Amino acid sequence: MPPNRRRLRRPLGERRYRKLFVIAVEGVKTEPQYFAIFNDQNSVIRVNCLKGSHSSSPLQVLKRMNDHLQQEKLRSSDEAWLLVDKDQWTDKQLAQLNSWAKTCDNYGFALSNPKFEYWLLLHFEDGTDIASSRNCSDRLKRYLSGYNKGIDARNITRARIDEAIRRARLRDNPPCSDWPRAVGGTTVYRLVEKILEV
């Protein structure tokens, strides 16, 4: 290298993305694997999933988020989301998460009824006539053979994500103001749309 040219170096440390999404989830495997799809070397966003445990109630999800936000402050352009399944949780429990989401413009709350796998199912079909959580899993296995709380990112393409958003939006009509009450509904599409619009 010629003596008059200096080597340019990038500062050490973690690259700061233009927008950070912090998502507190119930699950330990499926949801983190799904949202990791949006993280890559060239992305201007970063998605950080705060994993749950096998007994993660809505209030535990909320506590995990609040603990995280006390340690790591969000910038005004960043977003924090709570993501849970309807499962057996009561309206009172879910209302606390919905109330939290309304306390700040960059907070959000997304729910799938009966569970997150319903959102995954919408990547492949319209998701009509889902009667139960088990029914949802059985239908998903038609498209993801051997599905057992984990996904292969190669099955989740941008075209399938766009289809899932379209299908979820059609089912959320008129748009619910809090969370889908009937089995066969999800507001996860609202979070995914926000991630994709950056």
C-alpha cells in the first residue's frame, strides 16, 4: 500500500440499525425463528426477540419487556411489541397488554387466535374453518411436514409473507381495536407490515 494512503477502518462495536424492533414473545422457538428471518447483513432494521419460557403468561411477557426497556432505552424511531397467543388467557390478562401498548406511540400488541401457528398457516392458505389449536397445527403440518415448534426459514418467502398479510387483513375486517376474539384471527400482520415498510 502506498505510504500516503491510510487504511480505512470501521469503528468497532455493533452496527446500529436505522430501526430496532424489540418483540417480547411467549414462545422459545417458533416466534424467534420466524422473526430472525428479517435480520440479515444488509438490513436497515434489527429484530430482537425476547424469548419466553414454556410457562410464559401474558403478564410474564409484559414483565420481560418492561425489564428490557429499563435496561435498554428505545429511540423514538424504534418499536416495542408484545406478541402472544390467545390460548386460555382471559380478557382481563390480555387487556393489560393492550393497555400497555396504548401508553406510547412506538409500542404495539399483536395476538393470534388460537396461537402463533395460525399466522404461519396464513402463509400457505386462507385459514378458514379453524376450530381449535390442534386443528390449526394439523393443517399447518400439511405445508410444513414434520412441524414441531420450529420452522425452516426457506419455507417462509417474501411472497408467502405478503400473502399472509393479505389474508390476515381480509379476516380482520373491520379491523379490531384490541385483539381477535374469534378463533381464526391474528393481528401479527400489523407488526410484520411495520417491519417491512422500513
